[in-house]
Amino acid sequence: DAKTTQPPSMDCAEGRAANLPCNHSTISGNEYVYWYRQIHSQGPQYIIHGLKNNETNEMASLIITEDRKSSTLILPHATLRDTAVYYCIVRGNAGNNRKLIWGLGTSLAVNP
Amino acid sequence: SAVISQKPSRDICQRGTSLTIQCQVDSQVTMMFWYRQQPGQSLTLIATANQGSEATYESGFVIDKFPISRPNLTFSTLTVSNMSPEDSSIYLCSVSMLDSNQPQHFGDGTRLSIL
């Protein structure tokens, strides 16, 4: 079973920031938080990942709480092309814990 | 990141037949994986394709139904054997380097419909 909980759907206005929450209260000390998205009819696209520090790249920012039990993916200026299903995944770095276990994600609709 | 090409991109097949899906990467990668995504569902890992040895299958998936080959570090195939309508899914190939923190990257998948 997936180790994360996400809201099934969210809406965001074009040009505004989209903040996607993820709960991972059972995360272990050596497990990373990964975010992917899947646009309709395409394969999943890697967005960002982090361990405990906040991370930023050209696509998004990842904010991880100090206790690491939750995180937020931020798309700073959402566009219509950001409409997709966003997956938050916890993954370890050894043996079976390295596998990606996928939940149902959050379906983000960016509206004009 | 690596460019991953899957062939075919989609197919419609008759029940009882088999289809082989190819995954080609533009650079050498350590790890290659095969996933299934059934309609309206999330991704489920089928197996890890190991170069030069038998694939490692997840619970619920067997080699007779989903034989996998990986002859080198840039290529793998997944065969869906003796297909039934329940095999109608998107089949996805992903790759990563052995470094434990490197993300997996995905192809665009093969959309398979069984009549």
C-alpha cells in the first residue's frame, strides 16, 4: 500500500500558485519524498524530490515539514498545461523499500 | 534525463494472442522497470528487468504471463502472453541509475486493448 495520503482533487486558477499537500506520517528517517505528475495520455513525469530540506527546481518547490510527516508541492504560477494527476511517493534507498509505491494522487485542474 | 522510447505506442489485439513491447533508452542505465496502469487506476510494478539474468517479479505477476528480456543496458522487452480483456492497460517502462536517490524516468507507455 502507498505510504502517502493526498486529496483526490484540487482546483487552481491560472497564474496563481498551486499548493498540493501530501501526508506521510509513517515516513522513516532514510526515506525520500518524490513527486511525479501524469498528464493525460503520457507517462509519469518526475518533478522533484527531497529528504528533509526544502527543494526548488525549474518546475516546482517542495516544502517538507520539520517532523517530515507532511509536505507540499508548490507550482508558483500554474498554467493550463499543469493540469494533471500529481503523485506524492515515499521511497527508501535499500532493497524492497526502493520501490515506488503509487497511490491515486491528486487530480489538479487549472482553470482559465 | 534519459530519453525513453516505447513501441508500439498503442495496439488492439485479439484475445489469446501475445504482444511484445519494446523499451529503448538513449543512454546506458542500471535499472529498468515495467509497470501496468489499468483504466482509472494508479501504476503497479510488474517486474524489474535485470541485465543478463531473469527479471524480478512482484507479487501477482509471473514469468509465464509476462516474460521479460534485457539483453543490454539500453533495451528491454515485455511480452503480454495469452491476452484476455483484463490485460487491457497501459504498460510503462521506466529507468533509473543505481544511485539510490536517482529518480525513475518513464516512457509514454503502450496502450493495449484486448478484444
